[in-house]
Amino acid sequence: MNPDLLGPLMFAAAFVFIFTGFPVAFSLAGTALVFMLIGISHDIMSFSLMSALPERIFAIYENYTLLAVPFFIFMGTMLERSGLAENLLRTMGILFGPLRGGLAISVVVVGTLLAAATGVVGATVVAMGLISLPVMLRYGYSKELATGVIAASGTLGQVIPPSIVLIVLADQLQVSVGDLFVGSLIPGLSLSVMYILYVVAVALFKPKAAPALPPEERDLHGWALFKEVMLVMMPPLVLILLVLGSIFAGLATPTEAGAFGALGAIFLAMLYRSFNLKALVDTMDATAKLTSMVMLILVGSTAFSLVFRGLYGDIWVEDLLLNLPGAEVGFLITVNLIIFILGFFIDFFEIAFIIIPLVAGPAATLLAPLFPEALEPTRLALVWFGIMIGMNLQTSFLTPPFGFSLFYLRGVSPPEVSTMHIYRGAVPFIAIQIIGLTLMIVFPHIATWLLTVTSSGY
């Protein structure tokens, strides 16, 4: 057997298992075991290489950065169960109700706040779909606009901190979580603004598609409305600012801030009078399941990457990516296209643990020269690259026919909303995503400017 073929064959075999529906963690670990035996039998790799596997697995569970994942999952799940989304949507609906498209603008604003408060895409899409979609349809919104704005706003949790996506990316790219959080603020909030501008444009040119809320539904006015907005918005905003502010100011690590956020979520649930033993147990159960899934996939991907490197697959990937036509442009197009397509079929965690370690080295080599004036060009290049990947995955989550966000929304939509309504509604927001992603590729400082202001990156 040609030893040069084992690396590519191993890579292909893993994805064949994954696409057939076999659990990802076992697909990766099983592929590693089979190709380890093949490599040893053909004297391509030594069995002693596998002695490093236990050490690497223990290193995963000692990883202080990854400890932030269960804290932020707990925080997001507890806030979602506390009725935060329902309270925000009702209040924002009344606030923006007098405007054409006001309900859709409310969905974007709430999606942005929930992204910063929960960072869990599925929970955000489902919550807003259950709460706001029936209301928007009842008051005459077009099905396409209503479903599109919910699906798009729900995916903002991919790129607006504190995002679980960004925490995992930071670990895999070996960059600071705080750097990715700071760098993603402008791209994430810019997407929110672009969504709102699109809604305003629809309201201006197609007023029947986005009518104002009837006066009888706006039961709060003046001081009463202001008081309600402050009571509903201030607690989660304060929690978000404390969590993110402590990270940005260097007062706490992401793990410490996540622990504080989890405790703060419990206090908010008490404030909303929705905290009880069942809510706590359900939140802990959801956190344990999702964290266990992430860790199990990470163990499988660790075994896979160890054997893959033993078969010199990493050298094959690096040579392939470094010698693409167009240098860094060819690299960016190829990697973004691969991740975009994979985002249709497999979850973010699988992409992060399989693909990112393989492309991180070539990314640092090819992209660092784009920041010649920086003191730490590799750091800024990888932050830019990581945020780009997060935004790319967010786009794939929206893209028919396989976008995860569309499936979440389909599952909670009323019978009169068809799958084609959801698909057509997502198209304009996909265009906005592509515009945003293109702008960030062309102008890297969109993602790195805040870092140059808040640190000595230049």
C-alpha cells in the first residue's frame, strides 16, 4: 500500500462514517483504530505513538479554557427557561410596535440580546419561533419575512459573544478567548444592523408585508412603557456587561466569567419568578448532556488527529493548502467553501475538532503577512480567521435545504407555514451574511480594530 494515500483515505473514511449517520465520536475513534492497525502492519507508524493518547485525553479534561463551555451552556439554558425571550419579545414588540416592521425589528433586537445572553442557537430559534411567529402572522406579516428574520436572528449566537462557538474555536486555534470575543463584537453587531436595515427597506417598499402593530395591542405608553422596558432589559444587559466586561478588562478569565454568568442566570430566574427545583435539574441535565457530547467528540477527534499525524496526513493537508493557486486568496476561498458545505451536514463541534486543527497552521503561515505593521501578526491573523469561520458557519446554518436553523424553525412553525416559506424567507438574510462575510475578508480590520485599540496588538 502506498503510504502517501493512507492520510487522505483516513480523512475520507471518517466522513463516510459520519455521513452515514454513525455517531461522530465513534466514527472518529473507530477510524483512528482501524488506520492505526493498518499503519503499524505496514511499518508506517509505531505503536509507541499511541502511548501519547492517554496523556492527550487527560490534557483535554484539564483544559481550563474548555471549562468555560459548561458554564456558558448552563447560563444560556437557565436564561432560556426563565422566560427571558418571552419577556423581551413582548416588551420590544410594544416599544417598536408603532413602526412598520416593528415586530421584525424587535425580533432582531431580542435575537441580538439572546445571542449575548445565551449563545445557544437552537434554543434561541425555537424560543423566538414559538413566541413571535404566531404573533407576526396574526398581524399580517408575510410568512417569508417572519420566518426569515427569526431564523437569521437566532443564529447570531454564533458570532456575538459570549459564544460557545468562539470558545471552542479559540481553543482549537490556540488563541485567547477574550481576543475572539473582542474581535467578534463589530462583525456580530454589524450583522444585526444590516438585518434591521433590510426590515426597514421591506417595510418601506412592501408595507403590507410588515404592518405596524394595531393601537389596541400597544397597552403601555409613556412612563409606563419606559419603566417596563427598563425592568425587562436592564437585568440581562447588566449580566451581559458584567460577564463580557470582566473578560475584556482582564479582571476574569472566560471560565471565571462563565461561572459568574451561571450564578447570575440563577438570580435572574429568581427575579422573573421562574426558578424552581425542576428548572434547576432540567438545566443541569441539558448542560451535562451537551458538555458530555462535546467532550466525547473531542476525545474521538484527539485519537483521530494523533493517528492522522502518525500517517503524515497533516503534512499532506499543509502541502495541499500552502500550494493552492492564489496563495492566501485561494486558501481563504477553499477553506471557507469546505466549511460552508460541511456546515450543511455536520454540527459545528465536529467541524471545529476535525477541520480547524488541520487548517490552523497553514492559516497562520499564509495570513500573518497580511498584518505587516502588527507586533503580533499571527495572533491577529488567527483571530480574524476564527471570526470568519464563525460567520461562515452562521451562513451555512441558514442555507437551504440543510441549514440547522431552518430545521429548528420548521419544527415549531404552525401548519400554514410551509418549508418553502422558510426557505424563501432565509434567502435575503443569506445574501446579507455573504455581504458581511465578504466585507470582513476584504477588510480584516473589521475584526481586529478593537484589539488594536484595547491591547498592544500593534
